[in-house]
Amino acid sequence: MKWIPENCDFCGDCLVKCRYVSYDRDRAIKAITNLAEGKEDEILAQCVTCQACNEYCVKGANPWDRIADLQQQFGMGPNMPRKVQYAVNKTLDQSWWLPSKVTPGNDNKTVLNLSIARPTFPRDGFSGKLFDGLTKVRGGDYAGFMGLVKTGRGHPTEGMCQHYANNLNALGAEEIVIVLPDDVAMARYVQHHSNSELNFRPVNILEHLAKSLKTHRSSITKLVKKVAYHRNCMSRYMPEDEHFVDEIFNLIGVERVDRKYDRENAVCCGATMPDRQGTVDMNLSDALEKGAEALIILCPSCMGVLNKPCVDRGLKPIYISELCRMALGETPYGATPPYPDYLLF
């Protein structure tokens, strides 16, 4: 998305509602006025990059995108923990990228893009009925790296957009199912805010899971569990896809508990926060107080942050794709593998 200044009425709601700063109406209006005028403001350093203010803005001005661009301009990105900064630096180092690999399937019209997700997802997480026959690709050449916008580096350059589009277009697919939320966001950004074109339809993994579960409805055994969903920050770029989560849960027989920190009011995992414990605690406490026995996660970075705190508090951390495979009897319910320490941001 992009900042649309003509849509902003300077009401200040976007920052009054922010869960990470305590701004009254006057302070919020002053901040958004400074941003609109291209001036420095302390919100640039205080922002944890959760992107929620875009959804809080009913006028569609996209204040988060203004913050992101000014963070880059003034060098005032979030004060990230050392481990996260290390991971960001590695991401920018192409020599560290996972080698690109194409594993042909029976269906070359639909491709599953695993991008750089391999070290963080369960080893067999993309096998079974939901993914049978799909050509699978992985590696840095197929990654969008949209998540870098959360580190104070602004929006993707035209060169990054072209690199992403060219490599995926070269696969010759009609549809590409995209696993990482960052990459889904990048595909939307390329479509709407760049000069590059995508010669395929980008499909959010959530849409694919919902569609595939309907195809295999007869193989589903309802799980009959109460779960909480952790909505990742990048989902703010595609709120129109959120209904697929409810479709998936309905199909596999789990109840998404009605809690405070969900949907538009979701809180960040805390990956970019130097002191995230308070945010993690209120997120998990909210889930447990509402009777959830598992926290369902889509983003691997969120899993890296929340895995251990979940386990420590008796809450099962489960990838949403794995939850679907559990309903199909392909893996035992709640059998999530341990994750190496270097992923626990």
C-alpha cells in the first residue's frame, strides 16, 4: 500500500488506537501532521512496525506506509533486538540465501512457493493431500523480502519488484501458492505499486488450504478443539484474505475463541521489540483466559518468537497448515516439532 495524503482528515484515530504508544488526541494529531508534512516525529522511533494503523484508518490513508518511508528517510527505524538485527543482515546478504530449487510435480500450472521458509517449517509440513502433485520451488530467488519494510528500510525498490516478478514469471505457472505472508504482501505490492507485472495469479496459502480442504472434505475428521489465532503483521497488507482463516477452522471443526487481541485488534508477536515480554504475555494470557489450548500461527518469524513462550505456558503452537494436516489424519494433533534456538528471536 501507499500513503494517500488526500484521504487523511487528521483525526488522529490511527495513533490513539495504537497499542504501543499512549497518545491522546492532540498528540496524535500533531504526530500525523508532522508525518504528512515530511517532518521528523518521535513516532518514527516508537513504532514497532505492526502496521495496525492502516486498518484503524477508516479513510484509507495508510499512515503506516508514511511511517515506513519516513523511517527510511530519517534513519529512525525500530530498535530491534540483536538477534533480529543479525537475521536482517543475513537476509540482505545474498550469499546466505537458500539455494534455489525446483521440484517438479504432476501439476505445473500450480506452483507452491516455499521461498526461504525451509528451515522454519516442519520437515513434512507441505506434503500430503493438500499439496500432492504441486511443483514446489524454494530459495532466495523466489523470496520477496517485503518484511524488510519492518526494519526501517522503506518500501521495496523497483529493482526488488522486478527481480521478484521476473523469477516467478519464469516458472510459467498459471497460479503460484505463496506460503510466506511477507511474499504474499510483496506480490500485492508488485501488482499495485510497481511497473512490473505478474504473469500468474498469486494465491495466499490460506486460500489454497481452504479450497483444498473442501476438495478433501470426506477425509476430514473434525478436531473439536478451541484455538486462538495469532494474526501476523503482514496480514495487514491483505485484510481481504482473513475470511479464509474462519473458513479453514469451520471445515476442520475448531472454534476460534473470541478474544480481545484478534482480528483488527491483534497484537504483534514482538519480533522487532527490544522488550517484548509484556506484549507476548498479554497475547498468550488472552488466549488462555478464553479457553484456547493451541495458538495457531502462519508466519515463521512469529513462530520463532512465540514457540517457547507458548510451550512454557501450556499452549500448543501449531502452524495452520499443520493443523489442517492433523484434521486429515496425516500427523497427530498437537505434534509440533521443537525449533532450534537460533529461530527463537
